[in-house]
Amino acid sequence: MAFYRDNEGFHGCYVHDPLAVGIMIDRGLAQTERVHLVVETEGRFTTGMSLADRRDRAGMRPATPLT
């Protein structure tokens, strides 16, 4: 928890894995939707974050994957 205190500013931690396990056991715990997803690689404050583009992408050119 020291990492979160020093880097996120709170005493505690995120608990992602138990939620993922719970959803696999009971799909009714959460709603999902398919979205266009990219991972930010150049942002000053957002590097490494997953960004969901929820705009209607009909008629838009598909993004070129980065290599």
C-alpha cells in the first residue's frame, strides 16, 4: 500500500483481480460493451492507460495498428 500512498495519494490499493474472478463466476455482476480500445503511449499524464472510444465509428477508417 506504500506504493499507492506515494504514487496515488491514498492509503489503500486497487482490487482488480477479485472483480475479474467474480465476473467469471457470475456474469451478472457487471455489464459489458464492445468498444474501440487503444493504449495511450505518449501522454504526459496518461501513459499506459487504456482509452475506450465510444463514438459511433461507422464509416470511420480503421486505426492502423502500431508495431
